[in-house]
Amino acid sequence: MRRWFALLVVAVLMTSACTKDKGTSTPTPGGGSAPSSTAPPLAKGVYGWDAYGVDAVLTPGDETWTLKIKNTSGAKVEAPGIYALASDDGHKVDATLEGAKPLADGESATLDVSWPSDFDARGNTGMVMLMIGPDLYGGFERGR
């Protein structure tokens, strides 16, 4: 009985030590979990991404799409990039972001986004992904 009690005490102490907050830091896509979003709901057909201090809204247009992006991560981030995974076969399609550049903390940008002429972005976009420099930050959520 004493042995089980001792094991229980050790397990409880180890669990509480492992879950104790050790301070805060800006999370990165390479580790940890993304903080929950406080962004308002997305309009139908609009794509949004909000985590790691980067907020991005991608709005489809007839010829070009528009990306509004803001950096509040506490540090400079590299230039954004976008690609889509086609809904018909999953192949990767890179978008071109006109004027994309690194963003200082607190900086925002509105960029024109264009897709290759042989890609039907409105009809064949399965998933849209956000890149920051060479890092995949994640998939956009689509408003319904």
C-alpha cells in the first residue's frame, strides 16, 4: 500500500511540474501550438489565417486576389508567399505576390495575388497555404 501511495505522489508531482507555466514566448510554426484566434468570423469565400502573431486575409477576385497581412509577432518576419493545392488532383500551384517583402513588427501590407493562367483558382482551389519566407505557416481557413 505504501509503495502505491508513493508512486501516486511521484506521478502527481511530475505531472504538475510538466504543466507548470515557464513564461511566455512567441510561438513558431516549428514547435508548440498555435494560439487560439480572436479574429472575427470570415465572410463566405474569404480565406483567413491568424496565429503566431501573423494575421492574413485572402480575398478572391475575378483576375487577381488580394492578401491583407499584418505582423504583430514581436519580430520581423520574412516575405509572405502563397500556394494552393488543386482540388482535382492535389498538385501544388504557386501564386505570385506583387511587392511581397519582409514585414517589421506592427507592419501591414496589402498585396495583389495572381495565379498561373492555366489554373482556375476560383474553381479548382482545394486548400490555400501561407508561407513566411521558406517556412510553411499553415493552411488558410475558408469562410462559409
